[in-house]
Amino acid sequence: MSKKLHIVSLGCTKNLVDTEVMLGRLKDFEMTDESGEADVIIVNTCGFIDAAKQESLNTIFNLDAGRKNDSVLVMAGCLSERYKEELSGELKEVDIFTGVGDYDKIDELLAAKQSRFTPEVYLIDGAERVVTGSTYHAYVKLSEGCNQVCSFCAIPSFKGKLHSRDLESIAREVEGLVAKGYYDFSFVSQDSSSYLRDQNTQDGLIHLIKRIELIDGIKSARILYLYPSTTTLKLIKTIGDSKVFHNYFDMPIQHINDDMLRIMKRGFGKAKTLELLNAMKALPSSFIRTSFIVGHPQESEAMFEEMAEFAASFGFDRLNVFSYSDEEGTSAYMMEEKIAPKVINARAKKLGKIASNVEVESLQKLVGKEISLIIDGESDEHEFLLSARALNWAPDVDGEIYVNDREIEGELSFGKIYRARITELAQTRPLATVTGNV
């Protein structure tokens, strides 16, 4: 009788890839959604900001409260790595601790009931993954760590400097996933536009794009998490010329005021940021996602208003809003002129409303247009609606389209690409009529 496994992946999509590697090592376990039935419980934690840290700890405590007496609770990932000494000594609820270097050794750690923190970050190289959540889409990790020195970010303190995967290692992984039926890919890392710079290659992403384009069977791809100072006009043009990669640009700029960008140590000013954004915007069917941080130390009301006005007027398709989190180990943590929590909350609320309006304005532009979309399954909203997303959108973050009609014969298949016309917008959900096969 096989043992049962319950696993929780928190945080970013890079964490999800690591969780899928652990699943690949634990294929002999029977997966269960009921943590109380599990013999092994694994939480792959996030340690980026306070809210994520608290979510990780709450998850650990809740799972411990309801688990079997003889079960094993494992704490893995970024939070465990960042605070390994403190947590290992104080968190008695956890049986095994491991960080960001041993995902492919999780079976060994369980067999030995041993905690381990390998000093190097883990990069996939031939490890078998169990891709979750989709039968056609997979995330592919490009690198770990980061060479940037952003004032607010603690990630380099526990993941180290940039460490890129070998290009052929990535190509082999993608080829293997294509052989299993996957055709849509999102390439991710902390700073994707710096890919291979640690190996003295300045145009690493361009090489990646050219290599991935050679793989038969890929219908759709996008790159997530570009960094302004390492994104070039040449890279933007390469994406624009690609027949595989969408004109999809996820570039968190964090602010637009020149003084604030300098304080944040972003390495780029407003003029160059605008040059990149306008080059992206000029491409046909471009989709631009960004993020902003409100309440960073020394952010004046005028600086915030400049950012808010820019966020509302530029024409982004999606934007995320993050409240500044005071993280030990960062240069911002030592700065004076901290912004009061009440002010941060007010600014986040205002920018959040702008973000909602930006999304609606972007979606309204789709009404009356034909697009390519993928049907994921039945909608949770109503039994007569199907849940879909635009082919160029990133899964999970860019929204959902409801398919409520069709002009073709036969049943519609989940995981298949169709042509569809957006007929109207129901609040923040586009309604679509399928018009043909692709």
C-alpha cells in the first residue's frame, strides 16, 4: 500500500517548478488533497516579503494542527533557507527542514528523516518533473539568484548571485515536455533579461529565443520578469520578430520617478524606461504587464502622484501593486524617512483602483475582435460557461474569458486552441463566441 503525500507550493512560479521537481522524485506516493490523511506533508515556502512569510508560517501551523501523529512535515524553500538557523531551532512542528538546493534529493531526505541545506541553489538539469495544473502549459526556469542590488529586495541574500542554466539543458527539458504533449511555455527567473550574463553572454535571451524556435511542436511562448536595465531594444525587436514568442512583456518597473528609481537602486531612469516601454507598445498586439511599489522609504507624495498618473495614462494591460515591506538585510531597511503604514495603505488603495481601471480599459479594447484562446475547462461561474484564456496571456495572472457560444459544430475540447470573437465585457470578464479551429 503506497504512502500518501500532501504538498503545498506557495509564492512564485519558480517555486512551483521546484515543487514539480519534488513531485517527480516522489512519484511512488499517492497524492491526496486531505492533509489529515497524508503520511508526508511538504510545504514549499516563500520568504520574499512579510505577507508571504506569514502565509508560509500559517500554512505550517494549520497543517501541523490537523496531521496524523506518525506523519512527517517538511518545510522547504525560500523561507526555510532565509531563516534556517532560527526556524530549525524554534519551529518544533517541523520534522525536516530543507532550503533551495535539494529539491531533487527530497526522497533521500525523507528516507533518512534528515534536514539538509546544500549551499548552492538548485537548477534543473535532467530532473523529471510532474507538471501540475495544466495538460498543455509548463513553466521553464532559466536561472536562479540575481545580480541586481535593488534596495527593497532580499532575494540575493539567500539565493545568491545569478546562476544561469545551460542553454542546451533548457532545450532538452522543453523537448521532453513537447514529447509529452505540452505546447505552451512560460520562461521564468528572478531577472530573465540577465540570462547567461554570468557566463559572459550579453544576449542570452536572444540565444534562448532562437534555440526554442527550432523545436517542433511549440505553438506559444512568453518570457516573464524582464528587468529594465538588462532589457535591450535588440531583445524587444527579437521578440517582435519571433513566430513562437508572443509580444508579451512582463517588466516590473516598480516606479517612474527618477529620484525614487535612484533611491531604489534600479540602475535605470525614467527616460530609458519609457524608451523600452514605448518600443514594446509599438509592436502589434503587444501586451504589457508591470508592477509598482508604494511607500518605499523617502517616497514623497509628489513622487507617488507622478507614479499614479503614469500608471493610469500609459496604457498598460495589467499592473500589480505592492506595498513596501521592510526586509532585514536590504539597504532600504537601513534608510531613514520610513513611510507610515497608514500612508502606505492609502497609496496602495489608490493605485489598486487605478490597476483595476487599467485592466478594464485593456479588456474593453478586445470587444469585437477575434483572438486565439485556449479552453481550460468548465467555469466555476456557471455550468453553461467555459473557462478560457487568450493564447498570449500568462496563465493564472492575466484573467479569464468566458466562452458562452460557438459557431462551429461538435464538442469543444479542453486544452485546445480556437479562434474566438470577444462579444462583450461582463464586468471584468470578456464573453467570447468560438468561431473556428486553429
